[in-house]
Amino acid sequence: MENRDNELKFKSLEDLYTRIYPALKSKVLELKRGGYKYIQEVDVWDYLKTYKWVTSRDLDLGCMVNDIFNVDIMALNEFVIDKYKKEHEEM
């Protein structure tokens, strides 16, 4: 039985981002080797935060890291392209 008293607590999203950054960095290195040189750690974070984690309950670090390493690359790629198109349209 899991002891809920030992759960990690985060003061902010920034604190959580810092904690899972190594997994994000590892995934981005993998993506770069696969030819996705423009995808950054924050892109993976934003995609999962927007489309995967927003509807999840009781997420723990293990689940989040698993999501990072198993992210749908095609959907992530479309998200990043759309994000950068919108940013350049606003200029």
C-alpha cells in the first residue's frame, strides 16, 4: 500500500518543470537525432500540459516521465508547427 505522506509536493508549475526537465531534455535529444531539430523541452512540456495532463487525475512523476518518453511525435510535431506559425503571425 502506497504511503500518501511520502508524495512529492510542488510549489509551482515551474518547480515541477524543473523536476522533470531531465526527462524532457532526454526526449528532445532523441527527437533531434530523429530529425526534429526545432522541438525544444518547453514544446514537449506545453504539448503534454495542454493535451494530456489537463484531463488527468492523480498524476505522479512516474506517469509524467512515461508520458514524456511515449509522447505522440506526430501530434507533438503538429503542435509545435502550429505554435510557431501563430507566434510569427503575431509579429
